[in-house]
Amino acid sequence: MYDIIIIGGGVSGCAAARELSRYQADILVVDKEEDVCCGTTKANSAIVHAGYDAAHGSLMARLNVEGSKMMPALAKELDFAYDQCGSLVICINEEDRPALQKLYENGVANGVEGLRIIERDELVAMEPHIADEAVAALWAPTGGIVCPFGLTYALAENAAKNGVKFQFDTTVTGLTRLDDGWRVETDRGPLEARCVVNAAGVYADKLHNMVQPDDPMTIVPRRGDYFLLDHTAGDHVSHTIFQLPGKYGKGVLVTPTVHGNLLIGPTAIDIEDKEGTATTAAGLDEVRAKAGLAVKDIPLRQTITSFAGLRAHELRHDFFIGEIAPGFVDCAGIESPGLSGSPAIGVMVADIVSQSLGLEKDPAFDPTRKGILDPKTLPMEERNELIRHNPAYGQIICRCESITEGEIIDAIHRVPGARSLDGVKRRTRAGMGRCQAGFCSPRVMEILARELGVEQSAVTKSGGGSRIIVGTNKDVY
Ligand SMILES: Cc1cc2nc3c(=O)[nH]c(=O)nc-3n(C[C@H](O)[C@H](O)[C@H](O)COP(=O)(O)OP(=O)(O)OC[C@H]3O[C@@H](n4cnc5c(N)ncnc54)[C@H](O)[C@@H]3O)c2cc1C
């Protein structure tokens, strides 16, 4: 029997796992997908919100502000990409000024530091491509951007380093109360734990309702569509540009990413299908039309891909974190700003679980982790030395993003490591660039097959049945 089973390897589950690995406990993270970071955590705006938006007094507001304050130190400790570039909320109508002032006051009440309303002149000096209609903006210097994959893999790897186990391709199908814990039914047989954490994203309501049918929860997947533009467009803006929030959230934003791309989106469309991450023409048209309201001359012809993610929108519109039955802890309704709040979400879940189980701190806990070495960041002499020592760092596999074989091999042999093309892509960016994996896919497949000791025909795009080839050309002769 495990001490703790965490259902869901998104940023919430991995943050909880990392914080719980500070304690002496046997911990297992279970996910239905083939890797961590396959749910909402892989498709979002990647903004570390300063925290002025969430309603004052809500759990969402508290954890957003706490999480965003923790992020800079966490990024150093766990070595993931994060940039405190600051954010601007643009007011394009004089009559909307009261709403801007209200947002400012909400932020001050939430404890966001450095907020200021700035006028058009200062705004244009900061962002030359701002729309001609913009009259003022709310400036939040503590806003930032992060790599959501990098953050989540860092949390997962540090948890694994401190003893947490991961089990993938395992769907939780039922939950039964035992005298001393819970039986977790899965499609790969039962598991048992003294305590269960429900961090199942858009499916957290299903698990909650198995345990507490008298007080059910409803999570509506709220889809957000995006355009991702190439590096050539990455400096079109240098801060995250929001429009004043409306009824359906934060509106369409325009932001640089930590990897030098430009991201535009999202929409906010309520749907029924919890797996419905396909974009629609109507959704993308909406993004296109709204983005131009705050930022002009966006070079949309530099679009390299479009994608969509699903917010886990709970009807009460707040995070729901608490022990709803002895030894059963919900971490549900984690819609935006869940990424920003994740460091604080992890701490809150760990506090609840450790108190419930009476856990002792582990003196051997190691809070550090080193990310995948990117040779591009080294001075030329050190880079040459690295290649002399390990020629795999001299083999460019992904031309668009200049990713080497050495980085891909490293990604595969980490714990938890990459087992698919998408796993390699999220960890190293091989396949993330302009050609969208057109060139490097066959080469990454070869490396995966070789390093994992499987046939190339067993390599998948994203686990399950997503095999890419059925055999090699000359197999039949
Ligand atoms: C369009 C959009 C924009 C966003 N922008 C931002 C932003 O800019 N900043 C920000 O802070 N936040 C943002 N968010 C929110 C943020 O992405 C989420 O809050 C966060 O990723 C939620 O993480 P999670 O771990 O709770 O859920 P998920 O990442 O969805 O993880 C849940 C995991 O549970 C697994 N699972 C589900 N059911 C089962 C089961 N039965 N058995 C086993 N495993 C199961 C899934 O496979 C999944 O891996 C945005 C979200 C969206 C959709």
C-alpha cells in the first residue's frame, strides 16, 4: 500500500508530488496518458499572472499571488525557463477607465506589488505596436512568462529524484473507501493508498463525484484556441499584452514566449467533450479579430501552428482544494491561473495531506534539479569541448530549433523520461519550430527506438495507438 496516490500528472499533480516528496512517504503519481504534462498543462498561455484579476478573497487570488511570488526562486532551484517580462492590460476606450481602475484596486487588495496605471505616451514607449485606440494600461511588473512543459518536467523530475514513482497509461476508473485508506481501481488493476489526491484536471469532477455524490461538482471544459508564430515575430511585443477582462475571462492576449515565439489567443468556448482539443475555423477567426484590437500589424503570416487547450472550469469559478473525505483530497477546478498558482497549490496540497497522515519531514530531501543542457547557451570554446567529449552534442537533429542528439538522448534517459515524439518535443523543443517536425521526426524516431531498445514501428507520436509507421521500406522483401 502506498502512503499517497496522486491522480493526474499535470502541473498541479507534479507540484503536489514535489512538495510531498519533502516528507517520508511512499508516493505514486498515476496518469492515463504516457507522460506527465499531457492534459491542460501542455496547452495554455504560459503566463505567470501577477494576480490582479482573480476576485479578491477567492482561493484562486491567494494562490495566484503566492505562486507568482514563488516562481522566480523556484525557476532557479529547478532550472526551468521563466522570464519576469511584466504585463499590460490595455484600455482602448475612455469609458472603460473605471474598469481599469477596478482591476488595479482588486490587484492591490490581492497583494500584487508594483501595479500602476500608465497613460498612452508611456505605453507607446514600452510597446511601439500598441493599437492607436489604446488610451491607458495597467502595468504589472511582476507578471511573467514560463515554459509550462519545463516547469512541469522540473517538478516531476525533482519529485522522482526524491523518491516519487510514476505510473503512466493507467486510467483510474473507481474509488472505494477502505478502513485505512482507499482502493483505486484502474484499467491495469487495483492500487491502494492511505491517501489519494485528485488532481485530474477536466476529469476531477468525475472522481470527486465518486467520493462525494451528495455534493457533486461539475467541470465544464472551456476551450481556448491559439496561434503560435515563429521566432521572426517574437519581438513584436516585449510584454504580455491583455485586453481588459470581460465576461469570459482575460480576452485575447498577445505575448512573447520564453523561447522567442509570439503567442496569440485564447478564445473561451464552453464545450462538452473533455478531449475536444481541436481548433475550429470560427475560434481562430475570433482570435485573429480580437488580437488586432490591442496590438497592430501582427505578422500572422508567420504562424507556424495553431492549437487549443481546455480550462477545467468549475461552475463556482474558484480552485477547490480540500479533504472531502478522510484521506481523499481534491485539487480541482484548477483553471487559469493554475500554472501561476502551481507552486502554492503544491504547498497547500502537501500541508493538507501531511497533516492528515501525520507525515515526518525527510532530512534527505534535495530541492535542486538541473535541466537538459542546451549547448547553444555555452561559450563557443566550452561548446567545442562538450562536442569533443560527447559528439552527440555536435549532431543537429532539429534544424529549426537547433536541437542536438545529445539533448534528445538526455531527455529519453531522465526520470520520468521521454518515450514518444511529443515527449521529446516538449522536453527539448525538437519539432517545435517552423517546419513542425517535418524534417526531424524520422531522426527522433531512430534515436527513440535505439535508446529505448524497441523497433521503430513501436515508437509513437504521443503514446497509445499513435504509432507512426508499420515497418520500414524493405521489411517485406
Ligand atoms: C486556454 C488556456 C489558457 C490558460 N492560460 C493560463 C495562463 O496563462 N496562466 C496560468 O497560470 N494558467 C493558465 N491556464 C490554466 C492552466 O493551464 C491549468 O490551470 C493547469 O494546467 C491545470 O493543471 P492540472 O494539473 O490541474 O490539470 P491537467 O494538466 O489537465 O492534468 C490533469 C491530469 O490528470 C490526468 N487524468 C485525468 N483523469 C484521469 C484518470 N481518470 N486517471 C488517470 N489520470 C487522469 C490527465 O491525463 C492529466 O494529465 C490556462 C488554461 C487554458 C486551457
